[in-house]
Amino acid sequence: MDLQDLITSFAKEVAKYIPVQESKEPEEVMTIKDVEQFLQIGRSKSYELIKMEGFPVYRVGTEYRILKSELVEWMRTQKGA
């Protein structure tokens, strides 16, 4: 066994004790147009939504962005509203 094989073997053995963290895919970020398509609503209704208190919207400069997961969660909380 040469030095390279010894190092590789050692690295594999050590790797067994290092916890593996699963990499999460980035969350989907939606534009107003994406929200309109997702919710099947028009432009004026989408702007009404983003002005509602509690609606999960982020302002980026002069534009708005919505995380899809937060939008879905917000929709679930609106069932009884």
C-alpha cells in the first residue's frame, strides 16, 4: 500500500464520523406576474394582495418578490378569513 492509498483509506474512515448535511434547494422566488399565474388572478387583484397587512411580500428596489412557500402558508391561514 503506497502513501496515496493510505491517505485515501484514512479519509474514507474519517468521513464516516462527519455528519452529512443535506443541501436544500433554494426557495422559489416569485414575481407579481408569477403570483398572478399561480393564483389565476389579474394584475389589479395581485396589487391588492401585496398591500394587505400580513401578506408575505418583499420589496426589492421598485419591484416586489414573494417566496412561494410563504405564499402557500399565507393561503392556508386565510381559509377562515
